[in-house]
Amino acid sequence: MPGERFTVVFAARQAQGVATVSLTDGPEITVRTLNGVATFTTEAHRLTIENRASTADYTIELPRNALWVEVWVEGRRLLRLQGARITTDAPLDARGRYLLPLTPPAR
């Protein structure tokens, strides 16, 4: 369960892969890998996903009422949920989920 602040960190960019983020009414942050392997390490206010050499996709469920959650990939913030406000450049899919690319940014 997130406290005042929580950070989800992917340790590395991937050659391919997407993290699909959705909001839920539940109290917990849930992260799953869909088609690959990764190591998850939790700390009090942080979840680190060791995804080096992975091409997996992930689902991330964030509590709608979380105070502050950020999703980072290798030092780059991809999404911030602050109260009811979401800040991201990621597109929404037809189901209202955010599609965060885990690949290097386009040049």
C-alpha cells in the first residue's frame, strides 16, 4: 500500500516493452510482468523492477486515491499520479489505460 509518496522504478530501458497503467479502487499498488521475467524488490516507499535484458510487458494498477505515485524508467519519469491528477506524455488506450513505453525515447 502506498504511503504519502511511492515510486515504481524500472532499472533499465528495454529493447521493447510497455507498462500499461490503470487506476483502481483498491488500496494497493500491483505490478505484474506479462510475458517475461523480472526481479521485484520492495522498500518502504519504493518498488524496483530489475528488468535489464528483458523485453517483457507489465501491468501496473495504481489506487485512484493514492496521494503521490511516480513511475520511472532508468532515471526518466514517465508518469506522476498526484491526488486525482495524472501527469504523463503517454497515450491512453481505448480502455483508459496509460501506455508507458519502456524503450529509449525517440530522437
